[in-house]
Amino acid sequence: MSDEQSPQPIDADAGTSDRNPWLFTPALYFMQAVPVTLVQEVSSIIFKSLGIANVQIATWVSIIALPWSLQMLLGPFVDFNGSKRGWIMWGQAGIVAGMIATVFALQLPQFFEITLAILAVTAVFSALCNIATDGFYILALTKARQAAFVGLNSTFYRLGRLFCTGLLVYFAGTLMRVPSVKVDVSGGDIVFERTTGAKGEEKTEQILRPAAELMIKDERLQSADGLTAVNSLRSNDPEEKNPTWIRVPPGVSGIQVVGNGLVTASFFNGSEPKSIGKLSVVTPRGGTPTLNFDASPGKPMKPQVAWGAVLGLCILIYALGRVILPITLPRPGNDVVRPMDRQRIIETATRTLMIIGTFLCAMIFIGNVFKFTGHGLAHTFPTLPLIGETKGWIMASEKFNAELIWLLGTLVVGAALGIASKVQLAGSEMAQAFTSFIKQDRFIMILGFIVFYRFGEVMVGRISPLFYQDPTSKGGLALSVEQIGIVNGIMGVVGIILGGIAGGVVVSRLGLRKAFWPLALAMHVPNLMYVWAAKALPTLPAGAAFHQVVFSPISIIAFVDQFGYGFGFAAYMVYLMWVAQRGKFQTSHYAIGTGLGALCIAVAGVLSGVLQRDLGYFNFFVTVIFFSLPGMLMLLLIPLDEKEGRDIVVTEIAD
């Protein structure tokens, strides 16, 4: 047999690029993290600082994150149309356009609705770009280089997240900070209060000081070390819970003190300054004290402008990467440019829209089921803890009928869309993958694990940034935006990175059977700390320095919670990988598993907003503990082998 007739070995690395991966992979994965983090995490902080209600934030941020959950459906669309390099370039251009549009939308009166629509479109561009990026990575690098650089990619992805949740949020907080006012008294003292003890068990003592640096914190004037300025003008408002505070209304852009101690506030909306109280001052012999004060402390940026500024910085950095990548990104020979298949585009779009519609109907239906369940419990057990404390679950008769019609309507529409989706998928390879996934041994238990394992922790993750920001009068911790940048953006991200690394090491050494329970407990037990925090309200003083924030109880909670999440999430990923390898469609099975998990995140996010609104923070965090129990129960029921997890290394921690 001649050489020409001899079978040739297949070169798996044929067509790859010999360009140094350092020239493009760090930028690719840093830029991959930016839109995901802006939409799923930073947007919640932005909307909260602009006065949007918690339930709206939790619901709509969960919904606009759906495109990343549907990457398993969008994958074929990217695979069979155009090239991976082309999708990356166009996707990143769309993301830049979306971020620019967001900056302008935030300045508009109807900013919430318009910004949500823009972020939803940006999420679609990002999901398409993510699919192309991961595919391009495989095509452009040899197998040896893929293995060598996978850890680097994870590192730069996490740096991108840290850049958004830490640096950008902290910078926005400093721009929005209302300048402090220095006041001192000649021949007298300013009266302050210090409150100690948990919520409902507070003790108050008065403290006298001849001077102070006053700043806004937790809807009141405080000194730099957290003492509350006492108001000498008693309020006649029966709704006023504590008439001794100089209560600061929302939207204040600055405070001023005049000679007799009267405090006036100016507002971001340009309305006339108004008096909000008067400093309580005492003198040893009852004389007339003289107050000296800083009359021109400066002006902060409007929140919309401040967020626009930091997003502008983000756009510049992201756009710089978009300009550089066309130069550094290789053109591997195996990244074939495929002509746009109109038929395939229509089929993919139709299939995806039907599945989205089915899922949205399912979410609305589940939400209404909870409403009716709460309504029934509230009527049957009006004194039951958690139920008797809220009127939000008791519906008037006309609302009851409307909600019942809505419940039945979503059930019918969702069922119709589900059947249509099944018809669209019939005969396709995706349908075969779904069928084989469903038919595997103990599928119901596996599905229960996917749905419930992270459910409680996801609820905490969606609400905790709002819990950090809300004032103590609403049960929150009253952190400023810049403090959240440190607590959530730095301590939390460092925690999840270290937890993910530790979890991967533990699973690879012990195997999943031995490691599962410790990892699962590490994910859920830290939620008890939020129950304590909602009861004790361990707030930070207004003038807390960076190191004080880092070593505060709130930062410790954020770090431990995210470390536990990363630690426990490693077990979740390894189990999904093991489940995917039980059948023939390994890649599709893994995509289906992660997609179902991501869809359940959206359900948990929507539900968390409703429950927090109706129950308050303390009861919400107590309820989360109960939502964590089904996932723990699934560990007793899911199929497990002796060797699973030992040969799987977790290299990426992402939602």
C-alpha cells in the first residue's frame, strides 16, 4: 500500500494559531466578565441608589439575565453562522453601544424601564459573545495551550468582576458622597446619642462634644464615629419613629448649619433648600453658645451623573480592548466563516423565543401560586409567625379574582408554548439530547438537586446588596455605595475566589461522595449570619476608614458567605460534569444542566424580591434557611458513584 493510500492520523491541533495567547486571552476573559457583572450585580446597586423598590430590582434584574441562561440554545446559532472571531468583534461592539446607551438612559425621567430594555439587549450581545469566545479559545489554541491558560482565563474573568463590583462601585460612591460639615461650639457642647443593642432591644445614651464633623448616614446626621446628632426641634409628625433625630430626607445633595444651629438641606433635584432640624446645644451655665461651621463644604455629583461617569470609565477601558483585539486576535485556519443560514436563524430565534415565553409563564404561574398559598395561610392562620406579620399576602376580593384569571391564563399560555417548543425541537439533535437527559436514572432526583441546591443562597445573593443599602429604619445596614464597593466588591469577590479554589482541591482529593456534605453545609450555614445581621444591625460609622470597613462584621459576613458559596458551588459544578458524562451527548447534557440551574436562579431572584417586600429582611433571611433544606435533602437521593469528582478539576466559578 502506498503512502498516499495509508490512513493519516487526525491532527486535533490542525488549523490552530501559533500566536502567543498572552496577547489576547487575558483581554477576552476580562471583557467577558464586564457586561455579565454590570447587568447581574452592579445594576442592582445602581437602581437601589436611584430609589427603585427592592421587589422591582430583584424581579427585573433576574429576568434580564435570562440570555446567559439560554446559551445552550443560542450555541448552534453561533456555531453555524459566520465565524467565532466575527461574532466576538460584533458582540463586543454591541456591548459598547449598550453601555453608552445606558449612560444616556440613566439621565432620563423614565430611566428604569429604558435602562432595563437596553441592558436586556446588551445581555443578548454578551451571551452570543461568550459562546463565540469559548469556541474561539478551543479553535485558536492547541490542547496543550488550552490546559496551560485555562487558569489564567479564570483569573482575568474574576479580575473583570472585581473591577466592576469593587473599583467602579467604590468610585461611584465617592462621587456621590455628600460633603461633611465641621461644627464647633464656643462655650458649649453639641448633644449626640449613641444607640447600642440589637433591634428591639436598643439602649440610648447621650454624649456631649464641643466639636464634630457632621455627615449624612442612615437618614440622619452623624459624627464620623457614628454618633447621632440630637434635634432640639421636636417633630409633631405622628409617623416619626424617633423625633430626637435630625431626619434627613432622601435626595439631599448637601447640608448647611447657620449661626443658631439650624440645619438646612439642599437637594439634587434643584428644589429650594429647607430646614430639617436644629442642633441641640447645651452650655454649662445656660449662656448663649457660639457655633462656628464650614459654610461651603462642596457639592457631590447627582447619582445619575456619578453612575454615568463611572460607566464612562468602564466604556473607555472596554472600548480600548475592543480596539486592540482586532490587532492581537489571531485568525486560526479552522475558524471557518460560514454563510448566514436564514432558515437556521429563523428556527433558532423561534425556538428560543418560545422557550423564553414558556419560562416566563412558568415564573409568573409559580409567583401566583405563592401568592395564593400566602393568602390562604394568612386567612387560615392569622397569628402564624411570618404570616401574621404581613398584610401583603391578603388579597381583596376583586384582586383575588383578577389574580385567579392571571394564574389560569399563564398556565394555558405556558402550556401552549411548551407544546409548540416540543414540536419545534422534534427530530433535532437537541431534542435527542433533552430526551436522553430526562431518561437517565433517577432524573427527578437530579432535577431536584439542580433546582434546589443553590436556591436559598441565590435568594441571599439577590437581596444582600439591597440589605446593605437600605437604612436601619427599613431593617437594612445603611452602608454607603462606596462601602458596598469594599464589602461586596472586594471582600465578597476575594471570598468566592478563595472558596472556589479550596472547593475544587477538596473535591479532587476526597471525591464528591465524601466532600459533598461539608461543601453543601459551607454554602448554606453562613446564611445564619444574615439572620443575626438583620436582628443586630451592625452598621458602620459614617466616616469609617477603608481598614475599618474591611475588618467590620459586615465585611466578615460577606467574605465568609461568598467563600462558602464558592466552596459549595465547586461540588455543584463537579456533579453536573459527572451527570453530563453518563450519556452520549456530554456537551449538550452539561449545557442543559447549567441552563436549568441558571433558569432556577431567575425564579429564586423573582421570589426573593416578593418575599423580602412582604416579610422584611429578618423574616426573609429566616425563610431562606427553610428554602435551603430541600437542596440538602436531595443529597440523600441523587445517584452517586465512588469515583466521581476525583478526576474533575474546577477551574471556573461563575453563576
